[in-house]
Amino acid sequence: MATVFLKPWNFNLALLYIALLFATKTSAQVPVEIQDNLKQEIFSFQQIELLQDPKEEYTFEQVSSKAFSKKFQASKSSTPQTLALHTTYWFRINIKHNSKAKKHFLLEFFDQTIDYVTAYIPQKDGSYKIKEFGDRYKFRERELSHKNFELSIDNDSDEVQSYYFRVKSSQIADIIIVLRSVDWFISYALNEYFYFGIFYGMILVFSFYNLIMFISMRQRQYLYYVLYNLSVGLFEMSNDGIAYQYLWPNSPDWNQIAFAVALCSTSIFALLFTRSLLFVAAKAPRLNQLILWIIGLRIAIFFYSLLFNQNLFNYKFIEFIPLSVAFFTGIYIYKQGYQPARFFVLGYSFLFVGFTLKLLIMLGFAWLNFGVASYYSLSFCFVMEMVFLSFAIGDKVSILKRKKETVQRQMIRQMAVNAKLKDNLNQELEKQVEARTKEVFHKSVIIEAKNSELLDANDQLKQQAEEISRMNTLLEQDNQELQINVEKVTRDRVMSADVDFEEFSKIYPDKESCNIYLSELKWKDGYSCRKCKNTHFYPGHITCSRRCSKCGYEESVTTYTIFHNTRIPINKAFYMVFLLYTTKGKISSHKLGELLNLRQSTCWTYGSRIKLVMEEKKTKLKKSNKHGWSVLVLD
């Protein structure tokens, strides 16, 4: 089967392929004769014949008949392949048995990725025994617990017998049928698994080392490299059949796509490792975008193949695109002067050459398949790539270490220069501080003398300030007494003499002063709620109003007074009450309108109200003092 990565180096398999390459053609199908000195024999060219059955219409009875014998054609290559996918092929080989041979022999199908194989094994009595095997069956159903397909044969006759094999696979399968003696098979299998252990052990060692580096340094390049190596290892194990034998022997369906999952992971983590190791995002932004697009496209192709057409998994040459991008990126970054890219480019050069060689062989350039070197080229190149990529990582760490050491040396030199500058600066500062200290000392002596003089002056000023304060206190007391007397005289004059509105307004200039006086007059004996008789209150929402703290009843300052609900400005209403009181109601409404600048009708209406109250309270007014006009105010 054509693969991206082939199996690790195996000297027995090398001998097997050397024998394949130098096999000669004969005119008729050549049977393989069993001898005790025969270790193994690969069926190639005229030793193996094939018949294609595209419609799956042939039965074994037809195929094994003489009429169909001429329809079989000898293989034109050393290794026949099932190039038509999902198509049935019949293969025939001839073996000349030897009953005198002491060794036991078996047949081996080297390609363990074949889906279905039906073997028709001839018996001594002329009948055929049927055995079915392939990677579509569970691993435990195999005759021998080995990664390849093994069939034991009976060597109890001396006849030439024909073996038929019906093959059908969803992948291109290499029909490599080998006759081996059992003792040689045991030796070969042990050596093969030993070299597998070395190969996969190298992958695990490299992966474990880089995992430790990732844990200690927290650089994602190590993690991507670990995942890349493990993906390659899983792909190789899937192709070799090792994974089916040891990891998922009871999951044939998963075994059909495991290699595709590993191959997709290999491409993705290879590109991620390239981005991280070579700082592609910073050094080549366009290439970085290209890599991200290819990663996304590769994932999309994988899921499309998984969900809709798993036959697309067989087109492994698509991995040539991510490989080429990674290789080109390494070359570009190296040309930009980034030294760690040199080992990266060298490692990918090996892999690129090996992959190109395999791709050309898959495309039909058979002359490139010139021997063991070409067959194992990709495996060898992968080992070289793994080594050189490790060198690239080490080179990057080494360069970073050298840069760190260079920076440290620069820091040490700069610290020495800074220390010297610090010492010089300290010496200069000490001199300046010493000179400044002497200067400050002399000035402090002068300041101390001045402070002594200032303290004496302050004491004198303090005594004078106390005397002035005492005099200000006396003057303030005199001013307060004088102001009280002036207000008293003014208020008495207003209450006892004829004054005009201008002079009256000096005592009650605005609504606020009238409300304050009215509040003091109304509640001079204390507050008592008219609803619940509570004596505690809070200021109300209206100016000078009071709100009961118990029932919440709010009483304005004009309520229950002669000014309640009047539309006349309250200071003018005050003056009108005063004029009517002092004139005993003899002033006319025309005169009031002239003095207060109000309409005569308004003055007549409100004056009539005042006169009515005066008539009702005339007894109280006769007994009142000179402030008796306030008796009219309260209801």
C-alpha cells in the first residue's frame, strides 16, 4: 500500500525486497518448491498471477476451473497492487510440496491493511479449506498473533498445488505473499519487533524529553513538537499494524480511520510547531496567515472525509501541501537571518526529498523504486528530520542562552559604571552638603536672634490684641443695646404715630419678615396642634408653617389669622390693618388704594373685613395697649 511514512528499517525485509528486485521472469507460472534449506520466498512476477473481477460475479468454482486458468495473468511487477478500490481481485500461486521436508512452513501477507482476504487452501484429497481474514476482522480472530496475516500450510504431499486468494480493499493494497519456514519466521518476527521497539522508543524518548522541556520552560514549541512526534508514531503504528495488535485489537472500524486521524494531526502539529519555533507571526505575517488557512482547510477536509466520503482518506499525497509550506517557511525565515531555522531547513530537506520520492513512485515513476534505499527513504528521512528538528530546538535555546549571557554581561558592565557614577555623585553631594550645612548653621544663628526679637514683639502684640479684644467686646455690647433700643423706638413710633408705607416697610419689608413676626405672635405662648393638642412639631413644607409630629397636621402661619386666604401682599395687608386700627376705621378705601397702590374695590373689600373684626373685638381693643392692633390679627 502506498503510504506517506513507511515502516522502520528491518534487515530481513530488506533482504526480502532485494530478492524481489532481482527475481527473473519465465514464460509460465513458476511454482515455489518447499525445501528444508528454504528460509523464505517472495511470490513475484510469474510466481503470482491475478484476475480482476470488477462486477464480483465469479465464484471459486469458476475461477479454479480450467476455463478460467488462461484468464489469469502473470504480475508485470514484483509487487502486484489492487489499484481499483472496492474491486475484487483473484490471485493464484503454485507451491510444490515436499513431504520429506522436516520444517514447517506458512504463508504471510505482508500488507496488513487489506480489508478482506478469502484464502482457498488446497487439501490432500483435492478439496479446498476456506479461511477469511483481513483488518476488517477483530485481531483475536487471526491464526497467529502477529501484525501481518499468517496462514499455516500442510506439507504432507509431493504435488504442485494452487492456492487462490480473493482480495478486496478500500485502499491500494500491496499483494506481497511470502512463503516462510516457521523457524525463520520466528527469528524474523523477533528481529522485526526489536527494530520496531528501537524506532518507537526513539519517538517516545524525544517526546518525553521535549515534554519535560515544555513543563520546565512553558514554551509551546516543545508541546507542539511532542504532539507532532506522537502523531507520526501513531501513524506509523497504524500502518505497521502494531496499533491494531496492541492498542485497539477489538475495534476494526476505528482501525480503518486511525491512520487518517494521526496523519491529519501530523500535518496540523507540524505547522503549529513551525509557527512557534520560527516566530512566523512576527517575522513573516503573510506566511503566518497562510499557515493558519492551511490548518483550517486541512481540518475541514478531514471532517468532510470522515462524515461524507472516507475514501478520500486514501489520498495521502495531500500532505505534500502542509509539508511544502513548512519547508518554504523555514527557508524564508532562514534567509531573514534567523539562525535556528538552518537545522529546521536541513531536517525538512531530508523529509521533503523522501516524500517527493514516494510521491513520484505513487504517480507511476517505477524506475525511481531502485531498491532498499528508495523503499525506506521516507522512514530514514523522518529519523533524520526528528534529529535535526531537535538540533533546531537546541540551537534556538543556545542562541537565547547566548543572548541572555550577553545581556547579563552588559548589565554587569552597566552596573559597574553606575556604581562608579554613584560614588562620584555621593562624594560631590557630601561636599555640597557640608558647605550647605555650614551656611545653614550661620543662618540659623541669625534666625535664632531674629526669632528672639520676634517673640518679644509677639508678646507685646498679644497684650495689645487682648486689650483690643476687651474693648471690642464692650463696643459690641453697646452696639447690641443701641440696636435693640433703635428697633424698640422705631417699632414704638410705628405703632403710635402716623407713618407712611415707606417707613412702615422698613420694619416689615417683605413677606418673610411679616411671616416671622406673625409666627412669633401666633405661637408666642407655645405650639399646640388644633387636631390632637400635641405640643411637638416639625417645620412644615411652607415657610414658617408647623407640622404636628403626632398626627401630621400642618398649619400655615396665616391660618386662623385675618390674613388667611387674602390675595393682597401680606406686607400691604399689615399696613392696611395698621392704618384702619390707628384711624379707628375712618380712613376711606380711596385713601387706602392711593397709599398702597391697590384698587379701591380691593381695599374696600378687605377693609370691610377688617372693620367687621374691629367691631367684634372693640371691647378687647379698648383694653389693649399701644400694640393693640395685633389683636386684630389673630382669630
